[in-house]
Amino acid sequence: MVMSNTIEQSVATVSFGPAASEDPPRVEVIEGALCTISEVRRAVAAGALMSGLVCTVVGVGIGFYLGLRDGRDGR
């Protein structure tokens, strides 16, 4: 009997939806695409190019650092 009392005490009532005093959220429905296919292609190409450049710079920097370190340790 103790277990059933504990379960009854821990049950909470949950209500979904806005409270009576709150205004419902205002939304705007947009029909159509937010951007054109050419804009998406340009954005993807620019992102790929920038990602490649950043990875190249980081790779060259790490390689240069490891090369310098290897040159000092090898002698």
C-alpha cells in the first residue's frame, strides 16, 4: 500500500497548449523557396573552397612544426 500512495503522489497533471492569459504565438507562413538553387550552389561551393583552404593552411602549419621538431630531435 505504501507503493501505491507514492505513485499517486508523484503523478502530475500536464496540460499542452498556451495558458489562458497568454497570447498565442504569432507565426508567418512563407510559401515558396527561401533562396534560389543558384544561391545554394554558390554557398556550397564557397563553403567547400573555404574549408579546403583552412584545412590546407592548418595541414601545412602542423607539417612545418613537426618537421622543425623532427629536425631538432634527429641531430
